[in-house]
Amino acid sequence: MASQTDYVTLISNDDFSFVVQRSAACISPAIRKMLDPQSMFMEAKTNTIRFDNFNALVLEKVCEYFYYNERNKDARDVPDPELPTELVLELLMAGDYLDC
Amino acid sequence: MSGRRGGNRIRGPQSALTDFLAANNISAAQIRDDYERRRLQAEADNAGNGEGPSNQAPEQDDDEALAVAAQAEEDDKKSKKRKRVEKDAVDKIKKSKASKKGKKGKKGDPEDDDDEYDDELRIYGKAKPMPGQLEHCDVCNKRFTVTPYNKEGPDGGLLCTPCGKELAKDMKKEQNAAKKSAGTGKKRRKVESDRLDGVANGGVKSLVQICIEKIAKHHEDIEELGELPQSVLERLGEIFSKNRVLKPKTLPLFLRPDLDSVIVHDAAYLEVEDYQQIFAVVPKMRKLVLGNACQMKDGAIDYMIEKCGNLQHLQLYAANLVSESGWQKVFREAGSKLQVISLKWLDAAFEDDVVRDMVKYCPNLERLKLKLCRRLGEDAVRYISDIPELKHISLWISNEVSNDALLSLVEKRGSGLQTLALEKFIDAEDSLLQAIHDNCTQLFKLRFSENDTVTNASYTALFTDWQNPPLTFVDFNATRHVDNNSSEGPEEAIGMASSGFKALMAHSGSALKHLDLASCRHIERSAFFDVFNGGQVYPALEYINLSFCNRADTGVVAGIFKSCPALKRLVAFGCFDVQDVVVPRNVALIGVPRAQDAIEQFGFGLGVDEAISKMVEAAA
């Protein structure tokens, strides 16, 4: 069984891989649960999550958000990140799915 | 010359330029020496010249210099006049330099040395033209006569007067913009508003929140929202309502035949056809919420009854065009399925008789809220007492209602009630709380606000040996005695005071989430300290409102931080003894005065213990 790595891989439904820091990815409670070693999920064993519901464009923005969130956790008056208007609805669904 | 002169010396590699200059008999050293000499000469002349005119307004100088320079230009010969002008100009430059230095920081001599050094260096760069000479503007490339007042352009060259003015204008604009963005003004207000809305608690907004705001901003461009989950759709509807962009054009975004609810918190822009569209598109709805439904008429009600047979939850706000008969029809024809009715701000129609009909035809009613319906009175309360399944009741009736009517309500329905909210019943007396104590055993939420007759002893008795499990939501705001002749209040405290508060927390502290004690001004500081002593922990408490409890001070707030690990918001308007609070992480402290630059304070990065130790440091 693979040990806890510092980085995890998120794969979009069009087969793009995004390697992100575990700490950043775990900002989403949903991802945190998937990667929880106690859960014995496939995802936790391989440190890889495949998202069949988002494409690379959306997943990229989601990853960007993770890092934005991690960086600004304790800051105040943080400016909102720029999101492309055409992706906002899909991002909204993704955010709702990932609970973040 | 210099190249040859040092024939015996060891030299570094020479540049092509030096070679070229040497070949043409031009010496850099000589040029520098000449420049130095001219400069010294000019300085000596100035010194002899004494003080020139000094206090002229800059523009005048400008014009004068320009005029003189123009004249000088005509004169090809080096007239005495021109020399004088030149000297004047140099003089002025020196003065302006000196004054600038003075402003900079009065360092004095060392800077002068720097200046000399600069002067020496400058000859290797492009020399600044002297006033009176001609120069090409750095921006527009026009030829102009140099004056002491020409501004320096972005690339170091001089600017002509019009371009200089433009530049100054731009600079000012930039400065203003910088001030604005750095200034807290509008931004702070926005942050404050967000905080009061509970949107942000420091740190970063959630991705969902950011997206929703962005969508609301671009509401005009959206054609369809797709298969958004209902919770997100509702949140989006709330934001649309708040921004007042829920109009006939955007309404269809929120109507989907597969939904079982329609929630429009601001329906003010919707017209007759829009109401029909709502009921036509979403006939399966079980829950209907329309705020500001000011254009909803009997016709819409008829259509709703006809189309939406499953309606269980009806919540309307300010639906004032619905007539008496319209309301009767709702209850008679759709009443059997209704479980939740919530009506607020009905002025024109809706009388006690309609309430009687409602009670008669809605046997399954579980949750009822009637607030500020102007025509309702005591009879309505008596009718409501006969709703068999009633579990949640919220009343705010503008007309007088006697204590007896409320007593009979609590006695008849109290045993089944989970929510009891009675606002502004000024005639309620001690016996009402006694009745609550005796009859209610399943309450989760208790609100009893704005009353000045019930004594503190009754509150204490209510929470002493009460069979009811701990409450999660308590609101006793503005239960206090107000008499302008005795500002301290009566000796026997009226309203929620120290012992009542202690009894409340002893009874409900373990489960309490929401505590509103605004304006309970008789709660003593010692009672706050006893309750929030740091040792006793209230694990669920998320919201506390202490506004205008004027005995609460900084120590009380620190105790609250310590005793309430789950705290999210602490509202403390008008608590003037709360000062210099350091707010721990994830907590929003709202309304503390004397902190004008931070009316909204929220913690960032500090744990509770760190924050408290900081406060202690600050106080020491």
C-alpha cells in the first residue's frame, strides 16, 4: 500500500493529470475523505483521483483555487481570483460537488 | 592627449570610442575639465550675483523666462541680457534644488557631496540642457525652450510645458486612485456587509460563493443555468434577490419543471404573467416562497390553486393585492395539504375570520408564522390555539393581545410545540412564562422579545427544574424595563437579568447554538463572568448577541472566546467597555465601538489562547 505522499494526482475526464500538493487538494472535504487512508478507497491507495465529471479546463481552475485558498487562508480582505466567465457555471457545479 | 600622456602607465583595454576620439584629437579628460571649469565659473558668478528674485509665482516665472528666452533666441550675439537671464535661471534651479532637499529630510551636508558627485557623473550621460536652451520634448518631440520649471519625463528627458501639465495631472490621478484603493472606505463597507450577511468569516470565500457572485454579476448574459443542484440554485436566487436583479427576464433561470420548490425572495419586479409562468412551469412544486409579492393578485392565486395541487409550504411576504376572498379560497381549496404557512406584512386584507378559515381547512398545519398582519388581533390567537398538529408557531401581532389569549395558546398547544416565538407581546405577564415552564417539554427554539413586564424572577423560575431538554435557539432581546425617571431600573429587575441568565445557561448551555440577549441591560458583569468563566465550555454556541448589554466589557468578551470554541459571530453594538479586543481566528466580532477603523473585526491567524495573551499584553 502506498504511503502518504506529499503530492496527489487529479485526473480529468479527458485524461489530463494535475499533480498538486496534498495539503492544497485536501481543502476540499470531499477530496480529503477520498484520500483518507482509513477509508481504504482506491483513491487513497494510489493517491490518484479520477474525476469523470470535470474536464481539464475546469479541473485546472479548481486546482488553482486550491492553491489560492491555501495561500490566503489566514489573510483578510483577499481579492477574489479571476475566473473565466464561460466556465463559471461548470465551476459552480464542481465547487458544489467538491464541497469547497 | 591624455592617452599619449600616460604612455608609461599600465592601462586597461581601451574602447573603440576612446581610440576614435584619440585619433581625432579629442580628449575626454579635456572635455570634463572644461565642463568642470564652466560649472565652477557659473557658481562663482552666481555667488557674486547675490539673491535673485525669489518669491515669484511659478507660472509668472515660467512666462517671463519663456518670453525672455524667446527674445534671446532672436539675438544671435551673446548679449549681456542673455547672460543675465541664464544666470537668473541657474540661480532659480539651485534654489529649487535646495528647497527640495530641505523638504526631503534636512540631512544637510552629506547630500551636497552626493550632489557634486552626481554633477560629475552627469556629464557622461546626456547633459541636462540649461534653461534658455532648446530641447525636444520627451513625449511629443516638439522643440521648446527649456525653463527651470520643465518637468522630467518618464525616460529622463525634459517635457514641454503642455506635456508637463498632462503628466502632473496623471500623477495626481494615480495618487488619488492609490489612495482610494488603499483607503478603507467602500471596501470596508463591502466587507462589513458581507460579514453581516454571514458570507465571509475571514480567509477565503468558498469556490461556490465566488462562482455565485460572478454569475450574479453577469446575470444578463446567462441563458440557462443547467442542472444545478437545488441548494445552489436557492443560494443563487438569494443573491439575485439581494442584488435586485430577479426580474421577468431572469426569472426563467429559476423555474424548472423537475423542481419541487420555487423560491423568489424578491418578486417585486414580477408581473401578472410572470406569476402565471411560475405556476405553469413548475406545477409539481411543494414549496412556494415569494418575497415582496406586491403584484400578486387573486388571479394568480386562482391559477396556483388550479395548477399546483401538491403545495405544502406557502410563504408570502407583502402580498397585499390578494383579497379576503382570495385568502379564503386558498385555505378552502388547497388547505388540506398545507403544512407550513408563513405570512408577513399583510395590511389590506387577512382578518381574524380568515384565520378561522385557515384553522378549519388546514388540519395538517404544523408550522405557522404570522408577522405584522395589521388586521389580526386577539381572536386570531384564540383560533390558532385550536390547530391540532401545531409544532412551530411564530407570532408578532400588531394589535393588543391579552395575556389570557397567550396563556390559552400555550396551555392548549404547549406540549407539542418545538418552536415558540412571541415577539412584542407587551401585555404578556409572569404567568405566561410559568405556563411555558409547565406545558412545554419539547421546545428547541424559544423567542420572547420586547417585553417590559415579565420579571427576572420568572425567567429564573422558567429555567429552573424545567422538563424541557436544552434549547438550541434562545432570543430574549429587549426584555427590560425602560423608565426615563429611573435610569437604573427598578430594584427587582424586570426582564432577563443576572440570575435569569445564569439559570438559562445552566439549563441550555450544553446545546445552545444561538443566543440573543440584545438590550438585556440588567445582566451584571459578574453574571457574565460566572457564565463565561473559561472553564465552563459551551460546545455548540455559534452566535451571541450582547448588543447594549452595557455591563459587558473586554474581560467578558475574552471569557466568551475562551468558553465558546465553536463561536462564529459575536455582536456587541453599544458595549462601550469592550475595547482593544484581539479577535481569534474564525470569529467575527461585530459592532464594537471605539474602533472606527475596524467596526468589523475578525481574527486572522490567531488561536484563542494567543489572542487572549495578546489582549493581556495590551492591557498591561
